[in-house]
Amino acid sequence: MRKKSVFNVMTLFLVVVILAYSAGCGRKAEDNSKEKAQGQKESTVSQPKEVVPANEEKKEDAEKAEDEKKTKSTDEQAAEAAVDYVRANFPNTGELDVLEVRVIDLKWARVTLQPKDKSTDAAAAYLRETNGAWIVFDFGTGITPEQHPEAPGELF
């Protein structure tokens, strides 16, 4: 009985060694020795990366966004916000043409958009500037001043 269990253990050990060898154990050392033989240096020291605190990255991103806002006109900012709104809420809409941008008192805007392929009628995005960003408060056709009494009448 003892001989049979020793035989089973040896067989199991042999199977493990064969599997380990066929799985690639030991190849890394073989590959490294070939590289060294060809005159290539093995680098075990990684180069340190510049570590920037997350809050500084956010600050830099905010500064870049602020710089972009300063270089874009109010009309461009309102049009960009309207196009972004349509793309986010109507993802199947293709490329858009900005037909008209109307800004009133630097606080209110109407941007008229239409798909380049004219697959739908033009529609208007109504925006309000809030904390430095243009926010769409309504979008569509047939929107009237009575629906938004807080907005100036000339916006419609």
C-alpha cells in the first residue's frame, strides 16, 4: 500500500512539473539571458513619474476652461452649449448648423439649430447664463414668452 501512495505522489509531482514547464515557467530568465547576451541592459529601476495632486490638476483644468471661455465670444459660448445639449439629449441627431444666435443682456440667449441634412425643422434652444455657464432651460419649436415669463420678451 505504501508503494502505491509514493507512486501516486511522484506521478502527481511529475504532472505538476510538466504543466509548469509547458505554461512557461522559467522562460523569463531564459529571455533575459538572451537579451544580456545581445548586449542589452536589463532595467530594474523604474523612472519616477511627476506626481501632481488631484486638486492641482482640477485647478489647472478649471483655469484652462476659464481661458477658453475668455477667448470665445458670448455667442460662441451659447451656441456651443446649445449644440452640446442637443447632442446629449438627442444622440441620433447628426451634424448641426447654427442658424442664429441671439444674446440679450449677456444673460439670455436663443440659438436656432437645424441638422445639416435638414431631416427635421429648425428648433430653438433657450438658454440662461448661470454662474458663468450657459444652461438650456427649454428646447423646441413654438415656445412662447408666456411659457417663461421670467425671460425677456424679445428673446422669443
